[in-house]
Amino acid sequence: MTMAGLVTRRRRTNNQASMTAEEHNNTLATLYSIYSGIHGLTLIGLLLLVVVVKFTTPAAQVISTSALVIGGIVFVILFLAAGLLPLIVALGFRKRAHWVKPLAIFVAIVSLVNIPIGTALGIYTMKFFRSDAGRALYGGKATSASDEELKDAMRGAQPLMNWADRLK
């Protein structure tokens, strides 16, 4: 079987068509876009809430400027890590860019802490890159994930995918 066969050909297992590498790649792009949107919009909403409270409540005058600066720095770091990095990963998956693999693995490891969606997405991402299909698209060393394990990882991300389908 050629590398091109891994990327484009569908295999039949138990009377079901398994996803191709390209379909897994597109699924990851969609999931990372949703993941970025969830976190980015939540953080922007939190920032707006803090700003509204700061300017409308007289009790907010006791908050020092240094506390606001530290809070602003923490916000920027969180926004970059949880909002923009997953969006950059999603764009990398969409374009099948060579640089997406190390960045996606980093974001997947960081997202493992975010139970349950981040954990499912992180595991699915790492299993994809370790599968034959992921290696065919992005290169890498010996595989340790089978198509069956990739399907199992995909089941964990299914609620998020169902939510995305309803939004279409």
C-alpha cells in the first residue's frame, strides 16, 4: 500500500467506512476552531464583565492599579494560550501546514487539563499524529495507534462534533 493509499482510500471495518486521514485532519481543524471559540469568547466575556464592574460599581475603586495590571497580564497570557493558539492550530490543520504538528501536540498536552472536552481533544490529536494516517500526512516515527484506537479517541470528541453539526 502506498502513502497516497493511506491518505485517500477508505477502509471497511465491521461494515462501517472508517475515516480517511484527510477527514481526521478536517475534523481536528473543526474541533480546534470550536475549542478556540469557546475559550476565546468566554475570556472576552469575562474581560467585559470586569470592565463593566470596574466602571459602574463604587466598591471597585478599592481595586489597586497594580492588581488590574497583573490581572491584565494574566488575561493576555490566558487568551493567547486558550483562545489564539487553538485557532492557529485549526488554521494549520486546514492548510495541512508542516508546522502544525509540534504546535498541535503542545496545545493538545495543555488542553488535557480541561476536562472533558480538552481531554478528549488532546487524546484524539495525539492518537491521530501517532496513527499511520497521521504519519502519512505529517510524518513521524513508528506508529503505536491503530485505526480502532483512533475511533475510540474520536468517540470522546463526539459530543463536541454533534454540537458543531447542530450549529451548521
